[in-house]
Amino acid sequence: MAVETCEHFKDRYEFHVICREYENEIDGIIIHKVRRINIPRSLKRIIFAFQVRSVLKKLDVDIVHTHERIFEADIFSLHGTPPEHWAKEVLGRKYLTLFDHSCAYLERKLINSSRCKVLLPVSRLVEECYNRYYDLSQKTIEVVHPTVSDEFINPPPPLFDWRERLSTPKDAKVVLFIGNNYEHKGLDLVMDAIKEVLKQKELYLWVGGRGNIPKYEVKAKKIGIGNFVRFTGMIKENLPHLYRSANLFVLPSKFDTFGIVVIEALASGLPVIISNKTGSECLRDAFDKTQRSIVVTCQNDLISYVQKNLEDCGKSNPEFEKIIEILRDEKTVDVFYR
């Protein structure tokens, strides 16, 4: 999103980007790459903050907008939650690690600085978390959710057939789950729900992303659904067509600040089922009009909604254009520079 913002305004403003690494240079944007130092993880954020400060001292800039915890900035995009919240309430730790302490120190310096006037949480869930840990009464706060890439709306030609690659019958119903921490993203709950649904109808579960695949292969066999579960691993190509090859997307996360995969699924025409601890729930008011998003709070909800949606989740999607209209909302750009 930061790159897209720079590209959008590069003809009107001078942009400097400070980062450790980048994929491609962008015409008209000045990139300052700081050196990646091989030091303990607990010190990496602190060192990066000092590197950013050093670069900024040499520049004459009007506004500093950061997506990382640094010493000070005018605008701070909040992609995570306060380190104390994440460590204790989400991960269940009793004590903070040195890394947690370093992040918390930087965050306090940044948010409590007089320069930091604007906070941009990615969801209402994130905003609520920060309001519990900080006095934000003097800050301007605006929820700015991530946007979806055009490749999910107008995908390029498929590189291969996902159903063929994953040994799935062409007419079978498929539930898709994508996450980079299977346990935290709720895969256990999804598998248990699939087990119950399979008692009444045949369906397949595709699992994408990074996680402990051997552990969940064992679980799938143990609960009797091994023949109906497929693991893709990390998906490096043909991702838009993975979504379009499925019938339903499910992400019952224990906690997720937003969940970009949710809007990727919606942009691909899939109905989605998410937990009430997923930040993208903040889009529910918009998507309730299309009846393509459902928020669940327990396993019984998940089982019943999977069954219901699979009964009527053909590829025709009369609300597709409405979904695209919502996802392509230009609000992201307007909030930064109104």
C-alpha cells in the first residue's frame, strides 16, 4: 500500500523511502537502503530506528509516515497491536521477551512524541487494542484497511489447473484456508468442522500458506478426513486462480489484525467465513449488503455456515460487481492526503 501511495503522488511530491530491502526501483522515488546488520533479534528494531533517524537528519522532508516502530514520525500506520497485548493476550506469555521490550519502548517513544499526530490502524480491532494501552485523545485516528491487488479482480491467464494439481474432482465442493500460522489462524477448528460436514456431504479442504504441515497431516488422518485434505504449502504463483478454483473461504483466526487473504477471497468472488477476532470484520457492514461475509463465534456456527454456504456457492455471483466496488474504494489515498 505504501508503494502504491508513492506511485500515485510521485508527480506532485518528492518521496523518499527508507528500508532494509526492496524488490524493484520505482521511477521518481528516492530509495535509501540501510544496511542489514547481523545482530540479536532483540536489537534489530532499535538499530533500524537509529538508522532511520540518521537518514532523516540528512533530508529536508515535511512529513514522515512510518509503518515501523521508530523514534518519531508524523503519521504511524498500525499494522499490529501493542507488544504487551500481543505477547500476553494473544500468545499467552506471562512475561515479555527482550524483543517485546524493545518494540514496546520504540512504540511508546513514537506514540507519545508530540510530533506524532495521526494514527492509521488497519482495522477497528487494532484501534480498540491501542485505545486500551494508550491515551489517544489528542491523536487523529482513522481506520485505513489494506486494499486488494488488481490481479485478484482481473487475474492473468492461469499457469495450471489447481484442481488437477491438487487431485480434486472438478465438480467437488472445496473449502479454502490460507494462513501462515495454522494453529493461530484456526486450522484445528476448520478441520473439526470439515469432519462434521463430511458426515452429510463430500467436500475437500485446501490448506495454503506456511505452517506445521506434518502435524496437520497426522491430525487429518487421525480424525478420518485425510483423503479430503490437500496442502499447497507456500503459494508463489497462480494465487488468484487458487481462490477462483475453490467454493468457500474460511479463516476462524484466534486473533488477526486484518487478514488480507479475506479481501483477496472476496475480490475473487468467494463467500467468506471469519471469526469475530479477525480485523477484516470491520468490513462486515459493507459486505452484509452482498451477503458474502459471515462472522462466527464458535465451532457449531462454523459447521452450520459451511454446510449452508456449500449448498449455494456455485460460480455465479450476482453480487460480484458490488464486492469489487467496495474493495476498490479510494478511501486509502484520501485519508493520507485530504
